[in-house]
Amino acid sequence: MHRSVGITRIEHLTFDEPLSLESGARLSPVTIAYETYGRLNREKNNAILVCHAFSGNAHAAGYHVGEDRPGWWDAIIGPGKSLDTDDYFVICSNILGGCNGTTGPASIDPKTGERYDLSFPIITVGDIVNLQKRLIDHFGIQQLLAVVGGSMGGMQALQWSVSYPEMVRKVVAIATTARSTPQQIAFNEVGRQAIMSDPKWNKGEYSSGTIPENGLALARMIGHITYLSDASMHNKFGRNLQNKEAIGYDFSTEFQVQSYLHHQGESFTRRFDANSYLYITKAIDYFDLSVNGSLAEGFSKAGSAFLVISVTSDWLYPPYQSEEIVSALTANDIEVQYCEIRSNYGHDAFLLESGQLNYMILQFLDRLLVHDVMAASPTINGQSSINDAARIMIENGVNHLPVIGNDGQLAGIVTSWDIAKAVACGYQDLDQIISRHVFTATPEESIAKVAKLMEEKAISALPVVDEHNQLVGIVSSDSLSTLLGRCTQPKRA
């Protein structure tokens, strides 16, 4: 049985340095709310960023103290799940402009001491990703193993691949688009107008006691319809009446589907800010990764491997939009895998179809190659002394030191055990302890193959070399142990 990550809590990090926005505005200070699950390994190469959808938050998995409802993607994140926290360090942050801990229109403007409200600058998905990058930099992570997201979270994942291609190994984009369509913009506009037409909105200047709840509830009802499908609404509600046996020939709430939408709208007003709704939907409207009208040109600098997933019954972000992403990536000879979730749930399937999603994501992430997990390594020249080798190991906290010959090629390796042996035996020359016969790996080899070699030969680290036998990195059993287990044996229920 899969386990939960347990009790979690939201952390906050504030940056005083101004955040430059695509509009030309600057925002300072900026606070980002986030949660993490699992542990970051020493090489800091097992991190996965999860990006939430429009109305989500940083609480993606586990439980908060005193609450019995888990995080919004608890079925995907946790021990034994596709985003396995025994293996990966998973990060999820609330987006810029949101209302769940990250700076947004409901935050206090330090210049005035009052809420930003509509003085908050317009933001884009690119701005959201730029703030996330600051968080990733804070952890000292130079490259993310993957960025994963559905719906608007998928937009962020795609934006990462374009804005910071060198920082992302893999991208999982689910039920999303690379550019908002007129229909999507239209639905967002209707929702905004519902809010702004509520007298209590008061041009964005409302208090916590007088929120535009009617407008915000109506906006949510409209949006929620797009998350469902015709089939799912038939299956869930049919034409069933709510608490009555016959129609009443009036304008009361008579059908179950009406009651459901009212409930969704009313509950939404208790957890979401109306102005955040305006700002975030506007960021979605502006989202367009095409360059000169071409998605292929827009993805020309992407270097990640991609998994693109659509939902057969999704009419908000229908499969053809995912197929456009796949075509653009293929045009650039970028590795991409395309899958469809077969479901009647509509757009919400990315939150509900955990079985299919876990399988798809697990298979994609398990296709790891050596270059996905190798780390940079200090080296030493063959003419150096044993004392030099010991000093370099201590300064860098490593137990394996590749030796480079005068021709720049890998000449051997020295371990901390070799240093201990040299001290015990009174050796003076490094040449006396270098292991010349060294097993190596190449960047494109599979982890499964490397795992087998390391196990058979009882090797704790392998230098990684290119076609010219020049060192490009190193893989160690410390950093790979959990990942290697995933590749060589199935998960146990």
C-alpha cells in the first residue's frame, strides 16, 4: 500500500531584490510560499518541481496539522508513487499573483502599508517561472530532474523548457496548451466580468468582510463547467432533481447539477481572492510560446525530454493542442513522448485519473540516462602528490578522484581507501596507488545498465567519459542508490 508523505507545512521565502516583470514593472520585496517532500541528495540532482494549476496552491501532498484532507496531488506524490519521495526531492510553490502565501494583489504594499489591490502589476507565466527559478537557486539546484504540471501548471512546465532550457532535464506537461486560444480567453473574460460587475468588487478595493462573493462564485461556476465533460455531467447528475420529487415551475435550484455548481462557487469564495482571479486569468490569456506565429520556432532552444499528456474528453485544452506541442518539438528533433488519458472526467482528469497518470509519469521518469544524474567531479593530474590528492578530496568532500593524463584523457582513479593504503604503506608517489584499469560509463548509457555493472563489480563510483575518453562527470552509488533500485526492480505494493 502506498504511503503518504505525512505531515507537511508551508514555508515562506522572501527576496528583497526586485523582480523584473515582462511588463517592465518591478516588484519588491517578493515572498514565495512552498512545500517540499523527500530529501535533496548531496549532488542536488534529484529535484522535481511540481507546478500547480490556476486555483491550486503549494500544498500538493501530505497533510497539514489538524486537517484530514491531503494535498491536491497526494495520489501522485509520495513513497511508491510516480513522484516517489523516497527517490526524489519534490518542490511545489504557490504562483506569483496567487493568494496562498506568495505575493499577490491581496498582499501588503510596503510603500503604502495597504493591500496592493489593482496597483499590483500585471504578471505573465514567464514572471511566475522567473520567481520559481529564484526558489530553485535558493536550494543551490543547478538543474532540475523534471518540471511537472497540469493545466496552467503545464504552461509553467513548458515555459521552464523555453526560459531555462539548460536547467531542466525532463518536462511533463499534462492537459495544457502552448498558447491560449480565443475560446479559452473568452471564458476567462466572462469570469473576470462576473467579478468586476459585482458592486462589492469596488474597482478592486474591497475588504475581507465585503468581498465580491457573488461575482467570484459566478466566475468559478463558469470556469468549473469547462473542467467537466458532457459525459461526466451525465454520469454524475443526469437530470436528477435536488431534494424534490417533481419540478416546481419556478427559478429555484431544482437540478442536482445546479446545486453542485452553487456549492462549487460558494466554497471557492472562502479560499480564493477575487483580484487574484483577475490577475492569474490575464496571465493565462497572455501565454503564447510561439515565435513569429510558429510553435516550432518557439521551442527551438528547448533541450529537455518531454512527456506530453492529453485527456480524451478535455474540451478546455483538447488533445489537438497537445498534439501541436508534440509536432513543434518533433520539428526540432527534440525527444518527446505523447500519451492520452482515456477518461470521461474532462479536464479534471489530470487530478482524478491517478492510476493512468502514475503509470505514464513513472515510465517516463524511469527512462533515466547517465547524463540525467551524473555530477561534476574534481580531478587531479597524474604528476601530483598523494598529499595533493588527499587535500582535494577533503576540500570537495569526495571519496573518488579521477586522474587526468597529460593528453587530457582519463588515466585512472584514486579513492580515499587508496590514500589510506598509501599512508599505511609509506608510499610517496601518486603513481603507486592509481587504479589504471577503470570501468567507465558514457552519458547516453541507461541507469539500469550502469547499475548492473556497479553491482557486479562492487564499484562505488564510475567516471563518465565521452567518445574521446575525456571526463565529463561521475556517478556514485550514494547518489544513485534509490534511483538504481527503481530501474532494476519493480515497486512492491
